[in-house]
Amino acid sequence: MRIVMTNNFFLPRPSGSAHHTAGLARQLAALGHDVLVVTAAHRGAASEEWSDGYRVVRLPSWTPPPSRLGMNYEIPWTLSPRNLRRLFRLLDEFRPDIVHQGGQFFDLTWMSAIWARRRKVPTVVTVYTALVHSDRIARKILWLGDMVLVRPFLAIGRPTIVVIDTWIDSYVRRRYRVGDDRIATVMIGVEPDHFVGVDGRKVRERLDLGDRPIVLSIGHVIPLIRDRLALVRAMPHLVEKHPELVVLVVGHVFDEAFLRLADELGVRDHLICTGEVSRDEVPGFVAAADVEAHDFHYFGLGTSTLEVMAAGVPVVSVVATDNFPGLELRSGENITIVPENDPKALADAIHQLLDNPELARRVGKGQRQFVVDHFSIDAHTRDYLAMYEIVAV
């Protein structure tokens, strides 16, 4: 099968969808399929290259200044007449059987959809992110964008829409008025063994942390979705019982509200921010951690959380037990679930894991088995291939 994958975010630009697209492309190529990835240019990355058996083309892009509307995130755009013509030429030359689009609101999704509609090639779009916001005005602007741009595009292009969990499923049905006939559920795939067998002592030595308890909080700091405010509010309770505890935030800081709050609460000395690190470095930070915590807003569990779960490091999260269709998250068995906006409950859950090594070991083991059983990249790729074959008929 000949498969085109588009996503404005792609490696080396770090994001969950970038890693997902790269992992899926690699697996598809390994199975003998022809794969072309089209993405936005990124500093230091080649404009065209072959990687793990598939071709990557990066189109010239421009990035608006980070804004609160975009959660201070750097979002690249490629839309231009020249890029549109080049994309059409690329796709005409490649002659794909299917076009898989990453994200419903990126310009590469819309541009490739125009080509696919004209050439009568089926499309699949994976929705990774809901357009939501904590700010009332920004929330209205994003809702308007969904109504004026995304919803009409989905109605006209009629792609098969892939949802990754129950939260995204609910969002797609409610916001875009899409029914069962156009929705497919394919949960995120990860490499369960990527984080296994790594020694975390080097990270502890480099940061001079010795045997101090480490609560890892992994992923870029952005408003609303991963703002770390809930974790900082829990820190006074944490350091009261564990005075040596440190919260280690690994990822680019796009929003510093949590740092200001840490200063106000007098816990800034217990907070370490590494900034963005390479993917190869992440396993070392995970291995150094006693507990991981960053998902606190009922928006599901992202790729980084699943990877930490696969590593066997106990995760504390605000998440629905039925977050994944047909599967059950069980607090104390394959994750630790806490209520939203309850700093004391969050701190107590972390204390319990730090003070009870047997509980931490059992939860970590349950998490890993949960990911191995249901989220391996191999099974994930098979699910996508089965869907491609149905859609391409």
C-alpha cells in the first residue's frame, strides 16, 4: 500500500503527534509499505531525507509569535501558493492509495484534503487535540475556528476520523456532529521496551540529587492541558512530609505561571526545570523518578504518560476510568487516580507511593502490563492497516 502521512508537527520537533506519526511510519515501512511523510520545515532538519525506510519532505514554513490563544506553543504553518503546488506535485508523483492526516486544524491537513478530493483518494484524519482553552475569550475564538473552518472541512472532505480515547470521541461527536459511520477508534501506540532497562543514576548524579525522592513531571509546560499548577499546589503538602523531595519538570516551559505560584508558596527550591531534552535522554529521567505526575485535567493520557507507564514508574493522574474504550483504568492497580483540584488528595497519593515500595512496585507492574497488552506499536499499526484497507476500498 502507498501511504502519505501529513502532520505539521514531526521529528525533530517534539510533540506527541510527531512521535506517533514517526513511529507509525517506521512500522509501516518495515512491513513493506511505501510511506511518504510531508511536514513543516524545522530548524536544523533536512528539507528532504530518508528515515527508517520512509521518505520525509519538509516544506518551508513560518511560525507566528507564541500567543495565549495557541497556549504559547510554537505552531508552524506551511500554507502558500508555492507549497500548495509543490504538495500537489509530490502527491501526484507518489500516487498514494490513502492520505493519513495528523490533526484536524493544520494547514497541511486542509491542503492535502483539497488534493485528495480532486483525485478521489480516501483520507483519514487523526484527532489528537481538542480546541479548548481556560480563557473565556480564547475559548470562544477556538470554538469559532472549529465552526467556521474545521467543521465545514470535515463535512466537505468526509474523511474517516480517528479518535484516540473517549474524551476525543466525545469532543468529535459534539463539536463536529460526526456519526458512527465516519469514526474509528485507534488508540495511541508506543514502544513498551524503549524505557526499560535504563539506569537513572546518571541523571541523579548530574543533577546532584542523590537519593532524594523525585516526582517527575514530563512534557512541555503549556496552559490548561499541562500547566503544572495542580502539582505545585500540592507541593507544600509534599515537602511537609518529605522535606528532601524534588519535583523535576522535563520539557520546554511555554507558560511560567507554575513557577510564579511556586515562589508564592515557598516551594521554588524543590522545583527543577530541565527545559527541553532530546528523546534519547528522556528514558534516563524516567528511570531516575519515583513517581510521575502531569495529567490533571480530564483530557486523557498522552503518549508520554503511556511511555512512563510502560517503564513501570507509577503514574498519578486525573483521568476517567473509561478513558480508553473497552478498557478500564483501575486506581491502585494499573494507575493511581486522584480527583481534580484537590492538592491534598494529590499529595496523599504521591506520599502513599513513596512510603509504600510494594504498592509502587505493584502499580508500576500493572501499568506496564496494561500498556504491553493494549498499546504496543505493533498492534497499533495492525489496527491502522485494517482501517486503511476498509477505507481504501
